[in-house]
Amino acid sequence: MAFTIDVEPANEVWLDLFPARIESDSWEPKHEEYRVIVTDTYFYIIDDTIDGPKAIVTLPTVAFEGNNKIGYTVTTPDAAFYTTRAPNCGCGSRIRGLFPFAGVPQTRPR
């Protein structure tokens, strides 16, 4: 079964990380198999819920910085999120094969 999620239009995908570990003062993660997508317009935390993949956090992107070695910080109007690659493989997760931004180039922010 193919899954889709609702997303806002974007010109660029800055980060698509799975599985992701997320830290934030304003949001409490329940596990380490999230998918984090940062675009030039929005920040998404996607989870594999009982009903299928779902964007459980969708917030406008204000600032984005970092790299694979130290992790990434995403600033939204309400909070900052720090994300790194989780140590697990995410095997069997339905969000691994989800491509909500097909055709949108993946680039580094300018």
C-alpha cells in the first residue's frame, strides 16, 4: 500500500533524515524512528503511526544549520529542534519508502 502525507509547497529540501533522534524543550519524542524533513519553508517530523505515516509536527522553518558530524538545529517560530541520526536502522518502518517531495531538489541552504 502506498502512503502519502500532506505537505506544504517547497522549492528545496534541505534535510531528509531517517531514522532520526530529536531533542527539543517543547516536544517529547517517544522513540527514535522518526523521519525529519526540513525544506526552505517547513520543518516536519514524520512518524509511522498505527494508521500509517503521518506528519506529527509541521512548523514553518525560520533557521537551519548543522552537518552530519555534529547534527542539525532547526529553528521554528515556537521552538528549536536538535536532530541527529539515530543509531538504529529503522528496518520495517513504512516511512522509509515515503517520498512526499518527489521532484523537489535536495540542496544545502544558502
